[in-house]
Amino acid sequence: MTNIWKLQRDIEIVQGKTWEAKFRYLSLCSAGRKPSPMDLSSYTARMVVRECAEDSASLLDLTTENGGIALSASGLIEIEATPTQTSNLTAGDGVYEIELYTGSDVIGFATGKVKVYQEIIR
């Protein structure tokens, strides 16, 4: 599967709070056809947050293996960071990327900026 675009979306996370996001991966349209959901049941996924793209250390690492990401046959990508995970983030700006994997195929699904807000109610 080849995608010719990557979703660009900035996200906001509050320290110590549950953070959730949902995306749907759709096939590309051809003339006269509507996009249809991609079956992601055979895929794995990873989301990494870093302070800047060049950093080697990640601030947050969510995967299908560690339970932070769930994929479905209907193309749904559900991502959740727990309050414990978000409380370990430093308030400020960063970047993230989400990739989907199947076999040797790697799909860059989404990327963008992350704004982490300091928790006020502790």
C-alpha cells in the first residue's frame, strides 16, 4: 500500500490527563469512487513524541504492542495516553509522528506539532 500524502495535524496534551485521538485511514479515491476504509487488522502502529525531530530520546512512545494504539478492520486508529504517561511529559512544544507497519511496508500516516500544557489541578 502506498500513500502519497501524510496527515498534518497539530495536537495538544495536558500533563496528568488522559489524551485520546481517533483517525480513520481511507483509500485514495479514483474517478467516480468514494474513499473506503482500509483494513488495518494486519498492521501495527507506533506514535513517537520528541522535543524536536533530531532528538534521539522520545518523550512518549505509544504502540499497538504496549496498548497505546488500537487498529481495526474499519480503518479506525485509536490512540490513548494515560494520565501517568502524560504527567511524565515536560510542558512546552514538541513534534510527533504516527507510522503504520505491515511486513516491510512502512506508512507515514500523520505528523505535526505537539503543545504540552502544564497540569493546573494536581
